[in-house]
Amino acid sequence: MPAVESEAKVKTKVRFEELLKTHNDLIRERKRLKKKLAKSKENISNQKKPEAL
């Protein structure tokens, strides 16, 4: 097996790593937004509602 990787294989590997990083960033952002949304809903539900007369 050759010690030097082919140019195409290196390009593919680099592209895959870029896609994986982008995917991980999107997952992390989605989790952060879900957590923020949950906190927002929690704050709204904790606010005192005016009582009807």
C-alpha cells in the first residue's frame, strides 16, 4: 500500500471533515435554540396571570 495518499482521497477526506464539522455545528445550534425556547416558555408560564373579576 502506498504511503502517499492520492490527491482525490485527500480532497474527499477534507470535504468530509468540513461537512461533519458543519453538521455538528448545526446540531449544537439546534440544541441551544431548543433550550432557549424551553426557558422562554418556562418564563411565560411562570408569569402571574391576571385574575378574572
